[in-house]
Amino acid sequence: MHGRVKVKTTAEKEAERRAELTRRAHQFARETDAIFTKRKNGELDEKMLQDSQNLLMQNPDFYTVWNIRRESFLSLAEIKNDDEMEKLYNNELALLLACLRINPKSYGVWCHRRWIMTHMKYPNWQHELDLCNKYLEYDSRNFHCWDHRRFVVAYTEGVTDVTELEYTMKKIKQTFSNFSAWHYRSKLLLKVNNNLEIPRKDSIWVKEELDYIMNAIYTDPNDQSAWLYHKWLLGREEVTSTICTLYVAKYAEHENSQISVMVTWSLPLTVDEANKTVITLDEKQLDCIWKNNHNNSYASHIWVTEIQGISGEPHVIHAGSKDHGSLQVHLEKGCNKAWVLSRDENMIKEKMAVELETLNTQKQLLDELYEIEPENKWLTLSQIYLGHALNGVKPDYEFSEEDFDSLIEKLLTLDPKRKGYYCDLRSKIILERYTLNLIQEPSYQQLRKIDLSKKQLSCLHLMHLYSHITEIDLSKNELVNLDDCSPLYCLRVLIANDNLVKSLKNIQYLPNLQELLLKNNGIL
């Protein structure tokens, strides 16, 4: 057996590998401790740059070390001239390039590169843009590089939003599955078209982009980036917050009484925005101090103010502002409560930002694809979005509850990991439909009780529109908490039997609650 090379066993090789890893880990820890000690002692010099370089070549994601190097550069800039600093900065760019070869998706490396470029006296932005082009050739979906590119373009002469739009299309044509390129394109399109003063629903570019994205969807229906861009293109119509409820309650029976005024808005307002609301009592403007139902200054749907020292009756209370509309309520003689509710459908259902004809065309195209790809989750989800958007808007079209339930159940089967999202979407649409039907009822203005039992609700949407009700039945749903009930300011009776409730965290924000029923829940 003499003269033959001994072949190491697998166990021996593994032991050597572990020993080497242990040695390197201990060495890395010693070098790290030395760097931190130098920093603590204020030794932010060129030696610090040399010593920390080895750590970063081993681990480019060591963000704290990049911070220490920035501190060192700032310290050196106080004692060195511009040319000396420029040399150090160029050396740093070379180090960063070496680190990018190790990990081209390092947050710390790209962030530090931007910092260095902005501190150089003579930065070469065109070279930096060429670097982006190079790395996007290696990996066209490197979102770190796309983010860096957006930063660099702002400083590079001769590069416009239009040329960048052309670049995004070039990368998209190479592969449709490029969320970063689609995202960058969405930002550029808004910048390029923001001076046209044309409503989005009438814009030609939206229709052109829908043609592009439909090609991508038909090419690969399973690619989520195309579907997300498609949803962004359809958009949501911009709406302003409007006053949807004005509720007043009178307290005390003596000569001088107190009136509590609750105003509910369709979108949350800050306290500064609420302060713009003008309250008049019998045509006399009042100075109001507003508080929300959580008794803090955060944005809220509901703001309440107290009017002291009120005498006589009846009264007319008016709430309104230039931006949010107005409501008026009559507090008749002998009455201690009065309210008025808006019937505006725009405060209930979100509308897409494109015109009806465009929506209809998209629905027809996706219907054709759905016949070919009936098990595609993205296509199924879009059937729900478009069906709900067209329901009640397109003549002779109905998105029935049966069709809606069938599509939701299919999604729960196709994509069980996102069950929570689909259940919440179902709850949102159910409550929108329920509320739209309710405001058409002649008795809507007198409504004080609602029954939302047995509706498969996993969350509660639009509860601010029911801030005036005194009783709600949420039995036999799928609620895990009652947090969404906090806008029910006037609520006295809350029935939530047979749910999955495990927390009562926000119950204290229901100041008038007297009765809470929670049979068969996780909390009891």
C-alpha cells in the first residue's frame, strides 16, 4: 500500500470543512470587534477604511460597517482636500463594484454607492447609468438595480422620462415577467402625462398600455406582475371625503342643555381637516373643539364636538365645509336625538378610473381567456373585480350573488394560502352590496338596527356609515375580533354569537355600549 495517496473519507472532508468555517467565523468576529473598538475610540481614518474592507469582501451585507465607512469619509473630509477625497471615493466605488460581483442584490452596497456618488465633486453619472445597464443585462429583474437606476437618471444629462419609457419597454419585451420594469413604467407614465390636463378615463395612453399588458397576460396568464400592472391601469376613481352622517343628541332637561354633535365622513379626516367644518346652531356659527371616537388626534371617520349652554327649542343644526359638502338636521321640540344620513352611492362602492366602454372591453377579453384557463387564480380574481365594477353600472349586466360566491369558493380551492385575503374581499363586497340596497329603502333614514348575521363575514367594511345605529347582529359569521366595530359610536347592543372572536381590544371605543353577547366564541 506504500506510495498510494490516501483518499479522505466523506466524514473527514466534512470535519475539515466545519473546522475551516469555525476558524473563519472566529477570525471574522475578531476583525469585527477590532473595527467596533476603533470606532469607539474615534479612529475614523484611512486605516479604518483598510481594515473594514476585508470584512465587507466577506459579507457585503454588513450594513453597520458601511455606516462606519461613511463616518470615516466624513471625518477625513475635514482634513483632506477635494482631490485627495476624490481619490478615496473612486477607490470606494471600486470596492463597491467588487462587492456587487459577490452579491448584486445587496441593499447595503447599492445604498452606499448612492451616498458616495452624491459626495463626489466630479461624479460620472453616465458611467453609473452604464453600470445599471450592465447589471440589468445580467438580471433584468434586479429591483435593487432598478431603484438605483431611478436615482441615477435624475442626475444624468440627456436622459428623459420618454427615453426611460422606451428602455422599460425594451426590458419588458425581453421578458414580460418583470415587475420592476412595469412598476417603473407606471411612475414614468404619470410624469409624462401629468401636464395633459385630461382625465385618466379619457387618456389614450391608458388604452395603449392595456393593449400591451393584455398581450403579456395572454402570453403567460400565471405571471403576477402583468396582473398587478393591469389592476393599476384600471385604477380607482379619485374621490373626496364627504359628510355622510350628522347626528345630534341633547342632554339634561334643565334650562341650559348640552348638545353633542357627531359628524361622520366617508374618508378619514385629520383633526386639522375636521376643524374646517363649520357648525351652525340656528344659523349662528359655533367655535368647536373636535375629538374622534378614539379620543386622540389620529385621522378618523368620526369626529364629535360638544355644544354647551343651549337654551330653548326647537333647533336647526347644520354641518358643512367647502370641500366635504353639508348636512342639516332639525332637533324638534321634546326630542333629544335627531340625525340625517346621506344616500350618496359614491361613498359606498369604489369605482374604477377608466370609462365604462374600456371596462366592458377588458371583461370581454378576459372572459375569452377564462374559457381557456378556468383554473387560473389571477384570472378568477379579475373576474370578481370586473364583475363587481360593472354590476349596476353596465345596462343589462348582472353579477349575481351565485356567480360571486362560486368564484370566491374557486379561489379558496385554487389558492388556500391566501384564504384570509379572499374571505376579506368577500366580506367587503357583501357589505357594499348590502349597504347599496339599504340606502334605497324608504325607511333608511329611520334605521337604528341592522342584521348582518349568517353572511360569512371575516371583517366589517363600511361600519362608519352605521355610526348612528343602536343595535347590530353579527351572529354566525367568521369574525376573529371586533376591532372594526369601533366606528359604531351610538351602539348599545352588540350581538356576536357563534363567531371566532378572540379579542375585545377596541370595545372601549364604543361609549354607549350596554349589552354584549358573545356565546360560542374563542374568547369564552
